[in-house]
Amino acid sequence: MPYAKIIGSGGYLPPRVVTNDELAAELATRNIETSDTWIVERTGIRQRHIADPGATTSQLATRAAQAALADAGIDAGELDLIIVATSTPDFVFPSTACLVQANLGAKGGAAFDVQAVCSGFVYALATADAFVRAGRAKTALVIGAEVFSSILDWSDRSTCVLFGDGAGAVVLKASEEPGIMAAQLNADGSQMKILCAAGNVAHGKVVGDPFLRMDGQAVFKLAVTSLTQSALDVCKEADVSLEAIDWLVPHQANVRIINFLGRRLNIPDEKVVVTVDHHANTSAASVPLAFDEARRDGRIKPGQTVLMQGVGGGFTWGSVLTRV
Ligand code: ACO
């Protein structure tokens, strides 16, 4: 059975950078108080990229995909599978993956979206791995892309300071060498209320609440416990020890969650990729953006073992253990 191997990666961040001080000054004009000190102490976030009004998830996803395809040396026509993980699709339908496929000038392969919020990229990567291992795809593009700024309530300081926009992508190819060694996905729908955007469009109107709502402390606790267990499970499945992991690339929600996780798993800080300080939380885009950054700057090297982990609304979580 072939492995799915990552042969290229790419990322895209909208050019507009908003620092904590700029955001605090903007919120102050509406009598909402926050500060760089509060945000950095509680989250580690210093800045985020925010898409211009009208910019869409498919546009960001296409830019990341083009970078990943160029890195892999693959023509879009070779793709037989495109999966986009997003919670901020351009439309109710068609899927953002179909829009990206058209933007890339590809045709004929399968294209669909996966919705698992901040776990979305790990869910999409595990799905693409299953396609490749089953022989149903040979060359796959997996993207995490979000314009989360479009679902933030900018009058709610407990959430609007946490997120940013962006997209990351990887190209997978069937290979006789590993490759993705194990993947592990979980959900607990009974926890949906601790993190949700419980609105929709129906009968020509927005129905329910279109904005993201979160019980931060409940999310924090569940994120640390679920990611710890998931890491142990995926390593057991692959028969790889935690000590053998060269890089942990966790979902980038909050540096405190990442630090807790590293300590629980006994993985030293030097082996943990952190981008939340300059990207903030880009939901489904956070893991591929962090992976791409560390791969491009030479930290993640060919042959190394990388553990990618996602956690988010649903409640969902999961891990992918791969050799690069
Ligand atoms: N600026 C200043 N004060 C704030 C802000 C802000 N931006 N936001 C909240 N506060 C205030 C609150 O009003 C509260 O004030 P009070 O004591 O007068 O009532 C005080 O700060 C403490 O609020 P808490 O919510 O208890 O703060 P906490 O220490 O829990 O930190 C945070 C909040 C950062 C959200 C934390 O709970 C957390 O990191 N949770 C994890 C959730 C997360 O990262 N989610 C990202 C999305 S989910 C995901 O990606 C998995």
C-alpha cells in the first residue's frame, strides 16, 4: 500500500498587518478596552494579518496552493484530489475547493471542502492520506484557508483579538517511502457550545448568530487534554516514541496552550513550531502555515518526523504523524 508523502508546501498571508497596539487603538474609538500587554500575556499574540474587505477564502487558498505547487514542481493538471479545510467558505455552495480548482486551471479530479474548524487541516490531511493509501488518488492538494475576520464580533474583545486570516497548503504524492505514518481524528459534538458560530443563511436571511462565540477557559482545558491524548494515540499507532519526534506543529491558538502541551508531552520548546505570535489564530490555516514557515526557513528537514495537531470547534481534534 503506498504512503502519502508531502512533496511541497506553501502559504499566503494577506499583506495588511494589524499589531495589538493598532487593534487596541481602533477598539478604543468604540469604547472597548484592551491592550498589547493583556493580549501578549494571555495569548502570546503580537499581530495578525487581516484580509481586505471583499477578499475571499478561495483567493487566499489559491495563492497558497500556487506556492505549494511551485514548491513541489507539480502542474495543477496532475492533481486528482483537492481538499480545502475552511469554516469561512466563499459560498454555501459550490465548495471552496471547486473554486480553487477552477482558479488553478485544473479539471476532472475530486474537489471538496472539509469543515472541522481549527482541526480542519488535520482532518483534510488525514482524509487525503486515506485516499492515497487506498489507491483512489495519486497527487493531492490539501489546503487550510480562512477569512476568520469575517465571522468575528469586533465588539467582543474576548474573541476579536485572537484571530487572523491566511492560508496554507501541502501537495501529497503516492510514495513507496513514508510519508504519513499514522493519523487520528476525534470529535465530541456534545461540546459544540463552547466554540461555535451558530448561524446560517435561510429563506434569504441570516438565521441565528453569525459571529464566533467561545468559552475561552473551557476551550483551553479541553484543548490541552485532548491534544495530549491524541499525540500519545497517534504515536502508539505508528509505533514511534515521543522522543523520536523532531518537530511538533500544533494548532496555533494560544502560546499558553502550546506550552502546556509541550510540557505534558515532554517535548522541549526547541522542537515546537510557534507562529501564533505573528499570525494569531488562523483556524484551519494555522498548521499548514506553521509547517510551511518552518520548512522554508530550514528548521524542518527532509527525513525528519513531524507531529501536526489540530483542535477546535465541534469540538474536534486530531493528529497526523509524518516523515517529511
Ligand atoms: N482585553 C482586555 N481584557 C479582556 C480581554 C481583552 N481582549 N478579553 C477579556 N478580557 C477580560 C475579561 O473581561 C475578564 O475581565 P473581568 O475579570 O473583569 O471579568 C478578564 O479579562 C479575564 O477574562 P478570562 O476570559 O477569564 O481570561 P482568560 O485568562 O481565560 O483568557 C483567553 C482568555 C485568552 C481567551 C483564554 O481563556 C484562552 O486562551 N482560551 C483558549 C481559547 C483559545 O485560544 N481559543 C482560540 C480559538 S479556539 C481554538 O482555536 C482551539
